Amino acid sequence: MISDHERNILKMQDQIVELSQLLLNDWQALELHTVEEEIFRALLRIGNNALAAFVEKKGTGKNAYGDESHSHSEKNWNYISIFGKVPIKRAYFWDKEKGSGVFPIDEELNLPSKHYSYLLQNWNQLLAVDGDFDGARETLERILGINIWTKQSEEINQNAAQSAEEFYASNTASEQTQPILVAEVDGKGVVIRKESQDDTAVSNLRLKKGEKNGNKKMATVTAVFGIERNIRDVDDIVKYETDNSGKNPAKPRLKIATDNEPKPQNKIVRATLEGKEKGFERIITETDARDPQKRYDRILLMDGEPALEKKAKEFLTPMGFIIILDLFHVMERLWTLCYFFCKEGSEESVEWVRKYLTMILTGKVGYFIGAIRQIMTKRKFSPSKIDKIEKLLVYYEKRKSHMKYNEYLAKGYPIGSGVIEGTCRSLVKDRMELAGMRWSEIGAETMLELRSIKVNGKWDDYWQYFVTEEKQRLYADYASYNESIKHKGKMVA
């Protein structure tokens, strides 16, 4: 008598013959793109039978314990693959003493906890981390004819992200060879649903009509990378920052003025809503892995936000990090300051910024602050203007120790936090601020974890790690459990 798996093999062979005949005959009148889709649909049907044949050949697991025990029953389970549903027959063994049972074939096949295959989950999340869950559902349904509902995608997202922390801890970058180890840190707000601050849901449902979004919670965004030294000339930086600045002088730029501009190496970017401490702990973990012997110069680029600066001094200064106030934020405030004294967009304003930027970059921050205050006393500014100017000057005054740009440039250090600025956009904003998004804290955290893995180019490595860890979580007890059943003979029909 023909077996089930042989029946599926024959069916698959018939489908291949049928496809060949259609290609050579009926489909000859069709356009190429139509034939292309028809072939794809046919291959999905062939794949379904092929996978079913494989599963049936594996059996139900009823002989997992030889003659020592017999299965209590047989239960069906629908495995949803990229080819569609594949039924799996699973022998069930019961242990009286434990009051529970096992399906041996589950471990052998490494079945997921959900009915969706790990490959289908992988593709679903690849789409979801770049777009929304609805879009991921629609795309997979259009291509494969499989509908993974939004709620199910969210649950897959939460489950898939649970191995991220361990993955990063066990897959830190190898010891770097570049002479400078750079860390950057910043904050980026994520809108959190008001009703879900303590909720365990992962929902990021769109807003209903007339519904207002919740409050923002700050994500701590970090970046760590190695980089070569890059000796730059002050005049080149000043020239770039002020040339053609009249087009949009309020938007600072930073040019590394060399022909062979060094690029960040082995860059790892992450974001978390679980506090600034966690962000800095991640920097420490990466630093210890990359520079265990403390051989390289360590610098931290940041914007001077007081709470982050306080944590930086607590966590990173003891580790030998030099804190540098990035030039982007210096330039933003310098242009703002300029327009208290010069007409916006004028040549005079360009010369003004050129003069004082040169002073700042050559290590004369104190002279710059004193000069501005001296000019301010000679002008008849209103008290409100004086107050605004003073606030800008105090920003520089409090951060003078992080503005030794003459020393930084001489050592070839980067002085602009372009990496973290880009990360706040690409890692956080581009996904978390899609139109109408409203996140729970858990949902936002898990999405940021998986998105960072994608952005860091580690998706395939992570997914293999996740599947291995998931098998351990699901079937960790099976080995000892099964062994005890064999020896004690406590499985009964």
C-alpha cells in the first residue's frame, strides 16, 4: 500500500508535469509577467506538497521510546509555512506522575510555539520593522496568500525580540584596530498611549477619529564605533560652515575636510525606553569587548543635555572617556546668537560667525563668551533679549571643559555627532513616528530592539540565534523528561 508521503511525492511530480505542459502549451498565448506569476503560484502548491511529504516521512513520533512506552493519542496540528498550511500528526505521551505529557516530534522538527513557521515569522518581521504591521500583513497576503493578522504580528514581534539582549551580549564586536573608540548618545521621544503605561500589550494601533495621542517618553539612543584619526585644519572647517550659509544658515553642517574621510567601523546603534542607565550600560558592554586592554582613545560625543551629561560623567568618565560637545549644537546656538547682532542672511552675519567660530575652534571659548558679553553691554538690548543671549552664553560657559576643540582637532578626534543624529532618525523616527502610531511601552521597546538588529545588519545572525534560543526555551525539559520516562517506564497508553 502506498504511504502518505509517497502519495504527496507523486502529487508533486504530477504538478511538475502539469506545469511543464502549461508552459509549453496553454500559457504560450500569455504575456511574460502573467506567466511569471502563474509559475510562482504553481511553485507554492508544489512546495506545499513537498513539505507535507517531508513531514509525513518523519512520522508522528509514536516510536520515540521504542517498545518501552506507547503513545496515548494522536493530535493534529496545523503548521503554517510560506507554502500554506501543512497538517502535522503528533503522537502524544502522558506521564501520570507529572500530570502532563509531551509530543516528541515537536522537538525533533523544532516546531514554533505559534503555528507560523520561523521562516514566515522572519519575513513578517522584516517587513514590520521597516513599515507598519498592517502593511506587513497586506504584503505577505498579496505575495503568499497567507494572512497574519496585526495582533498576531505584534505577538510575534514581542516574542522574537526577547533574545535581543542576550544576542548583543554574546555577539559584541571583536577587538577594534582603529585608534579611536567613539560613543555617541542622545534622546528621542516616542509617543506612548496614555492607557498603556502599565499594560503588557504590544499594540501600536492607529488612532481613532478624534482621539489624541499620548505623551512622549524619551528613548535613549546610543552608538559605538571605531574610527581612524583625521587631522583637520580650523580654516577648512570654518570655511565650509560659513560658505553659502545664507541659503540656510540656521542648519549647521560639519565637513571633515580631507580627501579620504574616515568612516565609522563596526558601528552598533541601539535605542531603549528603559532608562538612561541601560543605554550607558550598553556602551560599557561594547567598550569592554572592543577595547579590553584600554589601548585606544575613548571619546563620547553628545549635545550637552544635562541629564545625559550627568549620567555620562557617572558611567563613562571613570572608564577614561573624554566628553566632547558636538559641533552641530555649538553651531546651532552660534547662528541663533549671531542674529541678535547681525541682520539675518547678511554678509555681516557670515563674517560674524566666521570670526567667533574660529575663536571657539582654537580653544578660546572663554574669550568668545567675554567678547559677546562686552558687545552686549554696549547695545541697548531689552531685558528679554539680554536674558535670551545670557542663556545661550551660559550653555557654552557650563560646557567649556568639553569644548577643547584645538586639542581634539590636533589628535584627529571627530567633533560632530552626525552618527547619532542620523540614528535618531533612521532607527527611531522613521518607524516609531509613522502616521497615527500609538505605542505601548512594551510594544515600542520590542520594536526598537528588532529594528536595531535590522539597522545594524545583523538580521540573519540574530534570527538563527533566536530560533536556537527558542528551541531551548520550548524544549529544555524534554531531554531529561524523556530520559526519566524511558527509565522509569511511566508513560502509559
